[in-house]
Amino acid sequence: MYIRDILKEKKPSLSFEIFPPKQDLPVDKVYDTLEKLNTLSPDYISVTYGAGGSNSDRMMEIATTVQGKMNQTALAHFTCVGASKENVESKLIDMQGAGIKNILALRGDIPVGMDASDAFTSYRYASDLVKHIKSTADMSIGVAAYPEMHYASDDRKSDIENLKIKVDAGADFIVTQMFFDNNVFFEFRDIAKKAGIHVPMVTGIMPVLDATQILRMTKMSGCSIPSKLSRMFARYERDNESMRDAGLDYCIEQINQLIENDVDGVHIYSMNKWEATTKIVNACGLR
Ligand code: FAD
């Protein structure tokens, strides 16, 4: 099914993100995780793309299984950094051949080892990729958005103007970067609407299970940590189990407040952890 149609029918939609294991690691565990997550009847499952197209075979293999054998809707992440038009064209043909109808069109970050001058020869921004997909493939296209703005942006105004360019190029829906303060998202949603962005905005939610991991990810992405969360990190610094419990409660409270405030969708960055994801979904009454 096209995600643009799912989002017309379902509010809030429920979806999960899965990442493929590295090429030299076994893939079976991901399929077990997917089976478990699928029992929660999500509306779709997204599969991430390795930086600069590394591990892209695994993304294809897993997304094809989700779409085919599992009879679930797959959302294939896809980045254009360093890619040629021919390379993108051939990947799009493969995806459509595998029955994949939904793509998250991303620019990506310059991978380690790639020269910056080689990174953006065919595509400069994600909007260029959106235009290409729109003109050649019948797919529902999602794009990324950053409630606290993209780390390379100078200011929020230009970041939202750039998001509008991406949406106007042909995106059907938006998936947000993680955020831990819902007010940040509500403000972003209002500003985006005022700027003329009216496609559904699915909220990306990162469960707080491991303080070190969250601190690393927020440092890379520029997401802020609310004081409630930093106090939690300090309090449970030496107690991983209590940290996990408190983090799950935080996430459940966050999602409940988002649902009360009429969000279009909840997309859980599952980090391939089905137990925690299941607890969150059940506690929020999402299924
Ligand atoms: P763009 O939309 O191109 O934006 C990049 C920067 O350029 C921003 O600062 C933007 O404001 C600016 N910009 C955009 N258009 C213009 C313009 N016309 N003129 C001037 N400036 C402009 N990465 C992966 O490698 N694999 C994944 O699977 C993956 N999944 C992701 C899923 C989500 C939900 C999110 C939020 C991010 C994901 N990423 C993934 C990370 C993403 O690739 C990086 O954040 C990357 O740096 C930006 O990608 P983008 O598509 O948002 O780029």
C-alpha cells in the first residue's frame, strides 16, 4: 500500500524503524525481530540505508522480505550522497520490481573516506532526489525533517524553507528526527504549517533505553536533552535497569502527549529491540 493512502486513513499511524546488521554479521536476528514487531500490526516498517549506500544490499533484502514474505508495507530509506543518476535509476527499478512502493528520500551525510567534491555531483539536496523519483517512479515519497533544525542549517527559518522546497518537489509525507521535548515539535509543526507545509508529519520517537547511546546520538544530531531527562541520566548513572524502566516511562508519557495533541503518526526508532517497542506500544494503547 502507498503510505500516502495509509496516512489518509489512519491517525495516528504506527510504524517502526529497523536497521540492517553490518554485511559481515548474521541477518537472522533481524527477521526474528521483524516477526515479533509485525505481531503489533504496524501500518508500515521502515528499513534504514547504510551511510553513502554501504550495506544497501541488506536494506533491499530486508525491505523486500517485509513487503513480500511478510505481506507488510515497507518504507525503504534511500540516500543520494555520492550516487550517480544511473545508480539511483537502477536501484529504483530494483525496488519497484520487489514491489516496494514507498521510499524515504534522503540526501545522507558524506561517508568517511569520500571526498566532499565527489559527494554532490549528481544530487545536491534531498529535494533533487525527490524530483528524480517523482519524475520516473510511481512511489509514495517521504522526506526527513528536523524539529530542532538540521545540524548544518544556519537558522530555523531557512531550514523550514528548504523543507518546503523538498515537499513541493513531490513528497507525500514527513518523518521527523527524534526529539525529547514535545513542545519543540508542536512549535515546529505550527511554523511549518504557517510556511505552507501541509503533508502529514509523522513523529520519530527514540526510546530512551541507554543514556550513553542517547547522549552520543544527540551530540551528532544536535537534538536537545530536556532537564527532566538529564536528571534521569544522572540519577541512574550506575543502574542500567532502573535507567531503562525510567526511560520507557518517559517515552510512553511522550507518545501519550503526542497522541493527545493529534499527531499524524508515531514512528518508533526500534533500534531492533522488539521487547521495549512492544511495551511502549501496549502501554500507549496504540494497538
Ligand atoms: P536535505 O533535505 O538535503 O538537507 C540537508 C541540509 O541542506 C539541511 O541543512 C537543509 O536545510 C539544507 N538544504 C536543503 N535543501 C536546500 C536548498 N535547496 N538550498 C540550500 N540548502 C538546502 N541517513 C542515512 O544515511 N541513512 C538513513 O537511512 C537515514 N534515515 C533517516 C531517517 C530520518 C527520519 C532522518 C530525520 C534522518 C535520516 N538519515 C539517514 C540522516 C540524513 O541522511 C542526514 O540528516 C543528512 O544530513 C540530511 O539528509 P536530508 O535528506 O534531510 O537532507
